[in-house]
Amino acid sequence: MKHYFLTYKQLPGEAPKCEITHVYGREEAHEVIRRSKQDYDAKYGNLESVLSLTLFEAFQFSQRQQDYFERVIGFHRNVYLWMFHQHPILC
């Protein structure tokens, strides 16, 4: 694991960019993860709720677009049928 964290951002032939100053024990690592999650939640909020709302809004937009196109196509179909009824030779 140490090798991975020391080298994963390092380009070939490049000097190391980081060092490991100490290694956490299990309890300290869990505490760091818990605090990191708290920081993330404080900054970005509940990402699951945001994504759910975004998906819902996208679905609603899609429905509105579909309804609009169905009205437009229906209107043009009705105009075509009216024209065909009035002037069958033109159609």
C-alpha cells in the first residue's frame, strides 16, 4: 500500500512528489474517514438527494418535451388531413 500511495501520481522519470510521514492505526483511520465524510456532507450536502432530484427534473423535462412534440405533430397531422380533405389533388 505504501508503494501505491507514494507512486500513483508520479510520472516515469519524475522525482517523488510525496512522502508518508506516519501510518494510521485502525481506529485513527476510521476517525479520519468519519471526519472526511462529515466535511464532504457539510460542503456538498446529501449527494443522493441532489442526484435524485436532478433525475426527477430531467424526467419531468423529458415528459414536457414529449407532450409538446405530440401536440405539434398532432397539429400538423390535423392540418394535413384538413388540406387533403379540402384539396386531395395537392396532397
